[in-house]
Amino acid sequence: MKYSTDYSPIEMMIIAGAREIENGQILIVGTQWPIITTLFAKKTHAPDITICYEGGVVLESIPDRIPLFTGDPCIASNSVLLNDSLDTLGMILHAGYPDIAFLPGANVDRYGNINTTCFGDYSRPKFRLGGSGGACDFGSLAKRVITMLEHERQRFPERVDFITTPGYLDGSDSREKAGLRPGTGPGAVITTLGIFRFRKDTREMYVDTYYPEGSIEEVKKGFQWDIKVSEDVKVADPPTEEEIRILRDEIDPFGMYLKNNKAKTISTL
């Protein structure tokens, strides 16, 4: 195994996300970075995962080209189920089958609450975003939620302006008190600088892992609160040359996700 020295922060994030997946798991997958991450995992170490998209599609194999979004028509010919949201959000997600929900986010706060609705007051927002789709269902019902987004300070407020997808709400046991299923909730936030997990007592996010050639100081600058660092904080293994080859040449050969992200630039702050 030979590690690569030519990879971008986006590629590192995708591969770090894929490493969270175990073969045979059932995944419910949101748009953007979760799409390429889960397809990469299926192509490499987890060929037997089941990939569910909220619109009613369950994939059997990797599409001929990478989908641009979870409703892209290219996924139809590779599906074992091609129906509607009642099947994937209802009979699969609400029944509790997915092991992991993968989601993007505009921003995420210290308790893993995700905002994809608006910046500022909901009635008079500074900027309105795309909204929930199935993301509220994902975060409410999946056994474990993994959020993926670029590591930029504006993406990590101490408290999001609007909770589109519930994380651990106000921390501690507030999620369970709100009536959400015990044992569910955020498992990790994965960015272009590191991997962040949640304390079992307070449910507050902390730095678990940072990437090669980065630093704890650089990571902490990307948060609007004083994020805590694990006592046994780790440095992630870099991608292997084979992982980068597969990601670029087999998963996204046209650069639909990776275009302009191949240069080796570690910091996106």
C-alpha cells in the first residue's frame, strides 16, 4: 500500500467519509458529497452496501455515470427499487433499517444540528436555502448521521439560525426528551480538515481526527466556538494512490464533483 502525495482536501474528505462505512450496511444518502462518498465506498471496500435515495430508489450497482443529485435519471437502470418516497422514507427509514444517513449541510452547530433552510431570521432571512427535502427525516430516524461539508468558519456557528435537521438539539438528553428515538443522532461531521465526533455525556462536538499536513490550530480556527480536542486526537492516514486513482478515473472521470479540486491545497479556510 502506497500513500498518495497528490490529493485535494475534497478528495481527503470523500475518502475519510467512505472509511466510516462497513460492508453490508444500509445507507440512506443525501445529495452532493454523500453521493460520491457512498459510491466510492461501494466501488472499493464495501461492495455489498445498500444505497437508498429519498425519492424511492434503491441502487444495486454503480450507475454508468455519477449522479448529479439523488433524483438523477441515470440511477434508474441500476436500481432494484424504483418507486417513490413512501418506500424509502416510509418503509425503509421510518422502519429503522438504515445504519447511516449521509447528509450535506450549509452549516452545523456544536450539537450537530444542521441548517439547510436560511441564514438569519426565518421570517426575514438574509439568505434562503433549499430547505429540508428528506433531511429532517434522515436526522430524526437513522441510527447514525454523518454530515459532510467544507471546513469554513461561517459553516460552524455555535448555534445554527434554523434547525432543518435535528442533531442533539441543546445537548445532553434533549434529543430524547423531544421524542426522537433513543440511540439515534449524529455520529460524525466530516470536513476538508478533519473528523469530528460527539461526547456521550454532553453531546457536544469535539475534534477526533485531523488530516495530514494540517494542524489542530488550523482546524480550531474554522469554528465559531472554542471546540474541544480529544486527549487522544489522531492524524488520519492519507489516501492511497489506488484510492485516488479509483476516485478520479472510475467514479468521477469527467470531474463532475472533483473538477477544480485536484490540486493539492490543504487549507480551505
